[in-house]
Amino acid sequence: MVEDVIRVIKERRSVREYISKPIPKEVLEDILDCGRLAPSARNLQPWLFVVITEKQTKEKIAKLALYGKFIADAGACISVFCERDARHLVEDGCAATQNMLIAAKAYGIDSCWVAGYERPYSEDIRKLLGVPEKYKLISLISLGYSDKTVTKAKKTLDEVVRWEKY
């Protein structure tokens, strides 16, 4: 089991091309549950997740998000919001986002993390989805099945790790 978790983390890549295949609701709910279980500062759990599967709404989000045009073709889009007054809303929302990216990959679902925090379109997306003002958009996650294989190289461990001091 440990090997499976490590493999999923090491294999996950951002995918921006999806085939037309719906994601079962039970799978989406399990992915969301993994987001709900992310760590948060003082265990405040300030998040709210809005799942979008309707084509028309995904297309509207894709038009708004500067680097998220592919959201229109995704099987689903999860918007991650956190309470504005949460002291560590960015860190908390990012932890939930990462949990959902990994959970999706475990199900064989590809994904891409699209920035949402303090972007020019953040408030427009909040309003489009009818989310109360007390929440701020942290990220958008496109989810879908893909027939593409992304193999972009990552830096080696030696390039990013120093022990004790630089």
C-alpha cells in the first residue's frame, strides 16, 4: 500500500487534454472527501468545494480563467474556496487541493491545478458559482480522463535538497 501511494505521487502530472467521459459521482465524492481530510491551521477546515460538471458552467469558467481554457473539456472542475478571515487560507486551500490531485490520480483521473487566489477572475468565478462573499477562491482543479501521457521531467533530488545548510 505504501508503494501505491508513493507511485501515485511520483506519477502525477498536470494534464490539460481530456476525452469526453463522465466521472462517476461516487468517485468525485471520494476525491472531495480526501480534500476535506487535508491538514489545516488550528484544524479550522475553512474550505468549501464547489463541483462543476455542467458543460455550460465549465465553459464560462474556462473563459474567465486566464490559463484554464481546458476546463471547458474536463469531466469536472472543483473550485476550492476558503473563508477570507482564515489566517492561513492559502496554505489550507492548497493542502486540500493537493490531496484531491493525488486522490484523482489514484483513481486514474488526470488533473491540472489552476491558480485562483487573487487572480483578476477570482471574484467573477465566485459570483458565477453563487458562493457567499465570506469565501475567497484559492484554486480550480480540472479533472478528467485523458488518452495523453505527460512525461515532463522533474528536477532531480540533488538539485533541490541541501542537508543542514545550503
